[in-house]
Amino acid sequence: MNFKKIAIASVAGGLVFWLLGGLIYGMLLTGFMEEHAAGTMTNMRGNDDMILWAMIIGNLLQAGLLAYIYDHWANISTFMGGAKAGALIGLLIAGSVGFIGYAVFSGSDVTWVITDMVVHAVMSAIAGGVIGLVLGKVS
């Protein structure tokens, strides 16, 4: 395991997750989120109240998980390999968290869970592709 490669790939992937999350959730799906996630996100912070350091850590941890899996277990070092694995891992993570939330929180909306799964799979595919590419380039 090469800690330097994983760290660099995690930062690159974390940046992609952050940018895509801001674009997709923060801009494109704002109205959809308000309509379909109202029951589970009644205390959701607005953009001005968001805690930036927590968002950064969350994105780095998510990218770090993919980078570790790719480098340590899967030997993924290409954009396409990273994108395929990222899509599946992202779909499974979002689905597990989303459906557990749907089961537990009153007012949850299954439309939101499924949409979040698809969006997270796309984001994870792109970030995973970048992570795979970086792992293949950094020595």
C-alpha cells in the first residue's frame, strides 16, 4: 500500500465529489430536494449555514474509501476501471443509507432515495474515475 498515492488520489477525488455535490445537489436538485426530502431534512442547514470543514472531511473520507479499495484490494489504476467500481460502490452506499433512512425517518420519500442512489452513482463514477486515473499516474 502506498500512502502517498492514496492521499493524492483521495484529495483529487474529494475535490470532484465536492464540486459535483455543489453543482448537482446545491444547484440542480434544490427544488427537488425541498419537495421530496422535506420529511427527513426538516433541520437541513442552508447554504450559508453549512459547516465547510465537515463537508470537506466527508468528501475526503468518501474519496479515501474508494482510493483505499482501488489501491489495496482491487488494483484499479485507470479512469474506466475507477468509474465502473465507483458507480457500483456509490450506488450501494447511497442505497443502504437511503433505504435505512426511509425505514426510520417519518416523512421519508422513496422517490428521493432512488434519485439519490442514481445521482450518487454518477458522482461516484466520475470521482472514482479520477481516483483510478491518479492512482495509475502517481508513483
